[in-house]
Amino acid sequence: MRHLAYTIIFFIVVAVNGCSDDSGVIVPQVSSTPITGTITPTTPTNPTNPTTPPAPTDPTTPTTPTNPTTPTDPSAAQYSITFKANGTVVSFTDVSATRGTATNPRTLTVTGSGKNGSVPKFKFFMEETSIGFEKGINIWMKEYSYPTTYVEYTSSANEAYSTMNAKNEIYAFLTDVSYTNGGTIAGTFNGTFINNGVPVQITEGVFKAKFSN
């Protein structure tokens, strides 16, 4: 019995202290000395919060659309009086045509001026011919045709010209006439004006106006 007890103790010691087997593998020894001290578990750090995304910005407030420019009467641009005086272009922004109140003979007047009635100014007056107001009529305005048919012109320098004066003459040609309220009259003209002996050549004259009555 005593021999058996020693044998058991021997195996226990070998099992605890370790030994090498025939293959040379060393069995790790288990220390019988207890580990002293307190092991404090590491407190895990709080995970870093992801960056808070910025609040979405509001889209740019749309600009209040501006009201489109009030369209002007498209027909207004059609009416004008232009010509060249000694090669210099003369134009009129305010153009109109009126019918005379008399019926025998009937008359018409075409006028043009600068802004707000300023110079230059232009006036064409005509009595009805024996064949009426018709497209294709040629009109020769000279001293002897005044006052039944004439042209008056005041330049931007306030120099006055008129076919009522000698040696002043204007030739006009009517390309369109509609002698009614709202109708139109159009034509071409050229000629010569003289002021203080100085001639002014009128070329490339064109007019178109709308009757206001």
C-alpha cells in the first residue's frame, strides 16, 4: 500500500512539474505559485462619434422674376420719316397723319418731329388731286403749288425751309394711301431746299404714317 501511495505521488509531481517524453517534446510546466495582484480590466473607450453632418443649407431663395417690359405697339416702329440732308441722316421719332375736316377738297397732313415736339420738324400738306388720293401719284411741290401742296422743314439748328419759297422744290411719290381713320399713307421724296442762298440737297426721303382720325 505504501508503495502504491508513493507511485501516485510521483505521477502527481510529474504531471505538475512537467517532463520530456521520448520524442523530446517538453511538456510545459504549470507553476504552482499563485499569481498575486489585482488585474484591472481596461475600460473600453467610448467610440468616437462620427462628425455630425452639417445641416443641409436651404437652396438659394429664387429671385422674384422681374416683370417683362411692357411691349410697345409693334406698329409704332413702322411709322417714320427719314431722309438725308446733304448726306446727313435726319429722322423723326414722333410721326402722325391727320385728315382735314373739309370735304371739298379733302386734305391730309403728315408731320414729324423730335422727341416731345422738338426740332427737327417736318410737315407735308396736300390737297386731294382730281383723281383723288391714290397710290402712284407724283407730286411736284414748288413755289406756285403753295398753299395747296407744300413741304416745310425745320432743321435741328432751327433753320427753316419751305417749298413756298423760290427755288425750293420737292418731288414726292405716293406708294400707299388708305384715306380712312386708322389707314396709312406712305411715299418717297427728294429735292432741294435753299436757306440764305445755301442749298440743302434732300435725298433718300421715305415716310409712312398712320391716320389718327
